Amino acid sequence: MKTIVLLGLLLQAAVSPTADLKPFKQIEVQITPWHHIPALMRLPENMSAGKRYPLLICLHGRSIAGNDVTKIFRQGVARQMHEGKNIDAVNKVDGKKYEFIVMAPLATSWSLGPEELNVALSDVIKRYPIDTTRIYITGYSAGGWSVAMAVTDKTLAKRIAAAVNMSPATIDEKNLKSFSVTAANKIHTWYFGGTDEPVFLGNCKLYADSTNKYKPGLTRLTIGDHKHCCWEQYYNPSYRENGYNIYEWLLQYKR
């Protein structure tokens, strides 16, 4: 009985209604026919009836995995938004401002594979007004593994318009040989890595070269003077290269 009570208290603490999740809310998202996981979901404040919005899927690093969604705020897009920064952006191609729907799922351990992400994507598309021509994905470290696995997966790659991948971990051998899938689906990907994280920077270069081998010009690479850290610098909407932050850059591309 004590074990059951303790487990209940732990679960209650993990989803405490008093936790400050702004501007997100916590939802449960399906990842298999039998399994749901927590996720942070942000919807635009004043959604218009009949309007559909771009979706940005944000994937965390290994140290965040578990059952406490507030840990997602330690890094990444969710951290920027939780601190009050606005990632909504003007698409410089059509001159229109876009408000993102943002989903940040919490993996139980490590990160989410393509099959799980594909199920999660189908789940939220049924529930929210998502523009399926503008589905974007980003992640860092283990989340970068998820991004690279997704863009090399024959099923999921067909649904992704563009990606931002920061310091990705090494992906599975099968997927390492499948960047032709990324190229065939014309998924533009912006990679970020640091000079003092040689394995992760090496992965950035390998994944970019493996894509460009099939279709030159689909990738870009930013190399910073840092270790396996510092992603908040790039996720900050004030960070720009060639006039674009990552949110403006993503919006250039659609399915």
C-alpha cells in the first residue's frame, strides 16, 4: 500500500497543476497504439476559425527524458518561449507573419524514433488546426538523433517540410545509408555543431555531406566555438545568420 501511495504522489508531482508551463499546456500524445506520453503544446493565442498553422516539433536531449515535463524548459525552443521570447516570424518568401503551433514531447528515455513520431504527428493533426504543408522538426543531441532518423525514414520524411538539427547523436546504420530519402523529399536542413564536440560536429558534417551527395544545396552548417552545449544561443530568435533566425529560415519551405 505504501508503494502505491508513493507512486501516486510522484505522478501527481510530475503533472502538478500549479507548475508554470506558460505559454504551453500539458497534453498526452499517442506514440504507439497502446502508449501515450506527456508533451508540452503551445497554440496561438487568437486562432482564427478555419485557419491552419505551421507545426514545430521540438525534441530534447537525453538528460531531460523521464516524467517531468518542466525539464523541457532547460534547453531548446520551449526554454526560449517559457522565458517570454516570441518565435512567431515573417516568412520572407511571401511576406506573411506565421504563428507556430509548438509541440515538445517528453521521451521516457533517450528520444523518439520515427515510428513513434509518425504516430504522434497523426495524433495531433487530428486534434489541432495544423497546416500539413508546414510541418517542421528540430532537436538537439539525442533530439538531433530523432531529427536525423526522421528525415531518413521513408514514411515520416514525406511529411516534413524542413528541419533544424543541433549537435545530433549518431543515428542507426540503416538510416546512415538513407539520406537519399532526405534528398528525394527535398528536406532542407540547417545543422549546428561546436568545434569542441568533435563527434557531434562530425555527425553534422556527415549528415550534411550525405544529403548533398544526392541533392547539393539542401543543407547548411553553422560551426560555433563551443562544447556539447549552448544550443540556447541558436534557438534564441534574436540569433541570425544572413538575415534569418531559424524560425524565419524554416518558414521558407513547405511541402
